[in-house]
Amino acid sequence: MSVSTHQVKSFAHVVREGSISGAARRLGVSQSAISQHIANLEATVGAQVLIRGRDGVTLTPVGQELFELADAYASLNQQIEERLRGHAALDHGHLTVIANAPQPALDLIARYTERYPKISVDFTLFDWSSAMQRLQERRVDIAIVTEPTRQTDFYIRPIARTRYVCYTRQETSIAQQAEVSLAEIAAHTLILPETGSLTQRIVSKALADQRLTPKRLVTMTTFPVMKEAILQGIGVGIFLEASSVGDGCLTEVPIAELGTQFTTSVVIPKHKMGLRVTQSFLAILDELPIDV
């Protein structure tokens, strides 16, 4: 029994989407069809490739060996289909984008969806470590990440340089300052992203270098949750500047000991570079002033 195109595509998309239902939606087929293709693939391989659980799917060791090839095959198959359809305007397609901060990702996505309204976009925020892991596992088309790990199989395009700042409500004493020190921040409840984030590593090291311990440390999942906590008066936060669109309620204050700038880049697995959806996203970048 030979492996079919449908089996390979189904396997690749189940891993990309994290579930059989997600792959079915992406490919426009039934869940039972996806399940059958996976079962046939496992019968051909002679081993289980996926472990199904309540939280999604997990690759077995055999599945891990197969996924890189399956994902590359699915991307190549998509490129062939695009070539056969010709070079007409993008009238359908799907793009999976992740980032470790809302901005500049949301601004780029807004520009993209305005230009290509028929392309569906899935966007999710992850901490830095999780974002890099999903890139390495080839589960996304595009990532917008600060200081990405350099790998030969990634296309990396810098788009902005930013520094860390203190986020605080406008009425606080810190908000009235031109610059704040880590010692002043440590006197407050400090809100940081959860362990695994670039911010957590950078700030923890800076505090250790200054031999400072915050009055209280609260960790949260993503910037939107941190922002809401700051607005609710729980404490002050540290994050990259311009991580969110200004709303007049929070103030960004530069931190004296954290003047280093960090580069945010668009990262694309190289085997996805030939896809029209990724090329069209890069075309949006070509039209923008890049601050690097």
C-alpha cells in the first residue's frame, strides 16, 4: 500500500492546526475523512503517528520523523496548485500568523486583510519560547517575533527595533517621570509575562544584576492580560514599547537600566516562502517604512 497525497496533506494539517476538526475546516472536508486518511497512513507506516487527547494531538517519535517531510510536501503541493491556477488575484487562501506581542503584528494583519479580504488569517499570541517552538515545529506560516533564534531554515526579515519600558496608569507618580529606575519599579507590584518569555528573561537578569527584588511579582500569560491588570490597578508592567495601540489610559516610561534595543522580525520557514499568501504578506512589508 502506498501513501497518498490526501494522507500526507491530512497529516500535515492535523499537526499544523492541532486537531482533526481544525484540519477538516482548513481542507474543507469532513472530520471522518481526515480520521480515515490518518488511519490509512498509520496502517501504511506500520506505527502510530499521532496521539489524540482532550487538548489536541501530539506527535509520536515516528510522527515527528514524518512531519517535516509531510509539511514540506503539503507546502509544495499548494505551490503547484497555485501555479496551475495561474497568477490571478488571490481570491482564497489561509494564513497562520503568531507573535509574541500585539504590535506590530496586528497592524500588519490589518493592512493585509484590507488588501486581501478573501484570505482568512488565524492569529495567536504566544510567549517567546512557545512562538519559537511552533516555528521550529513548522506549525505556522509566519511569526512576528522579537530576537528570533537564527536558523538556516528560517527566512528572517527585521522590521522594527524597540526597547523595554514601564507600563503604568497615567495617574501614578511613575507616569509623571521622564525615566524610571528599576529600583523605583521594584517598590511596586511588578507584572511580567509568564516564564518562557523574552521579557521575563531580560527583566529577571536586570533585577538580579541590580540585586533588586520586587515588592511583589505577578506573572501573566500575554500582553492583553497584563494590560488589563495594569488598568485595574494591580501594579506596573514591563514590556516592549509600542506593544499595543495607545488608548490614553496607560503611559510608557523608559527604564534607565534597560536602554538596549531589541529587533522584531518577520520569520517564515523557508519551505513556505514560495506560497503566494506568504509572498503577498512580504509585499505589504515592502510598502512600509522599516525602523531597523
